[in-house]
Amino acid sequence: MQVTLNPQSFFYSQKRQLKNNTEQAFTSNVMRLSNGQAPHFTYFFRGDFQWKAFVKYLERHFANADKVNIYNGACSDGTEPFTLVMAIAQNLKSKIAEKFFPIKAFDLNADLVNTAKTGKIPLLPQPYTCTDLLKLKIKNRFREGNFLSYVNEQGKGKFVQFNQKTRDKIDFKQANVFTQISEMNGENSAVLLRNMWMYLEDYEQEILALRLGNKLKKGSVVVLGEYDLIASKAVEALTKNGFKGTYIDKVYEKMV
Ligand SMILES: C[S@@+](CC[C@H](N)C(=O)[O-])C[C@H]1O[C@@H](n2cnc3c(N)ncnc32)[C@H](O)[C@@H]1O
């Protein structure tokens, strides 16, 4: 069993060797090292997050907004934004759900984004960590038939093919988080940046949090993953830039 999602990973250690303190250099380092090499482990309804509670939180928190932009950064092969579409559709009335769509999903890795765009998403990506394997529940969930209205085809437990109506709720693009933030429009936003901070150097994490703090409107939220909490300085950096934890685990709100 290969364990990759931590600072001891090959990807992380390689990147550390390419230290150069200019922003241009770190962007190109990340781009080069992520070209098909970045660990992109993910799975549906990843067990490190309370998906239903989050969706209900979004509904309440943005009750007075007509439109909310959801950015799903580091979306990997699309598993995470498709999870979010299903969570929203299952738990909110369709009129309310519409204000969160389309989800703007992006990832640095062009191959993963191309997979995401096809809507044919692998169920069992490699490699796993032991902890993640224990939490892997997607096959059972699909077998229970909970999500069958979103897929056309189940590829014998190896993939699912999402239908067009579901795919239309997500815009996928290849993008680096650092450039993508500058395109955010300062409206009400929820920004998922989950299980990716640990791939960044400490100073990169500082810049990321600073830019989120500068760009996002008061009341907008940033969402982290389990590995960001245990293997990065994301929480510290966000706190320094005006974010505060909410009653939903791993969700941080911009207070000023
Ligand atoms: C472990 S996956 C996380 C997938 C998903 N967010 C989840 O939590 O299940 C990490 C992803 O981060 C992406 N990534 C790494 N650095 C990035 C950057 N600077 N900008 C955008 N995506 C990045 C990688 O390509 C990879 O797909």
C-alpha cells in the first residue's frame, strides 16, 4: 500500500529541492511537477467532510444572496465537484440549488481536467492510503441507488458516467490556483481548496491565504481538507488573513 499524501511524498520532496523565492519560479515549479505527477487521490463523498451539513450551511449562510459562486479548486478528476452537485441537488430545493450552479471547478493537471470534462469518472483511482481505504464508500452508495438519477452508466464498479444534466452544472478548466484567484469577482463565494495546501511551500501557502483574504468578499468561505489540517499551515495562514472557523468543521469564513 503506497502512502503519498503527506510532506514525505515524492512530489513534495522533489518540489522542495526547487527552492526559489520568486513567485514566477514557484508557479512554474508547481506547473512542471504537477504535469501528470501530482498525487490526485480523491473519492466520492470523501469521508473527511460533512457534505450534507455543508450544503445546509451554504443555504443558511447565503440565504439573502441571489447568486453564490462555488469555486472547486484542485478538483482532480471531477470527483469532488460531482459530489458537491449531488449533495446540493439532494439536500436543497431546486430553486435554491440553482444559485450555486454552475460550479467553477479547476485543477492544475490538464489530464485530470480532460477526464472530468468527459463526465466519465473512475471510481477507484490509485494510490490509496490505509485511512482513506477505510473510508471508501462510494461503491456501496451507488449500489444503494442513491445517486442513480445522476449517472447514465455504471462501469462495473470501475467508473460512473454522469448524465448531461449533471455535467451542465459544472464548468471545468485547467488552471493554477494562484492565477484563478485573481479572476474571482469578489462576489459571495465558497472556495473549496481541499487536500492541496500540503503540496505548497510554506511561503506559497502564505501567499495563497493573503490573496484569498484580499480577493474574497466578507462572508465568503474557504473549505479545507483533512490533509491540509494535518500537513500544512493553511489554518494559521487563513487566520492571519481574516478568516475564522465556523460551526462546520474545515469551513472558514472571511470576517472582515
Ligand atoms: C489530493 S488531490 C485533491 C482532490 C480533491 N480536492 C479532494 O480533496 O479529494 C490534489 C489535487 O491538487 C491539484 N493541485 C496541486 N497544486 C495545484 C495548484 N497550484 N493549482 C490547482 N490545483 C493544484 C493536483 O493536480 C491534484 O489534482
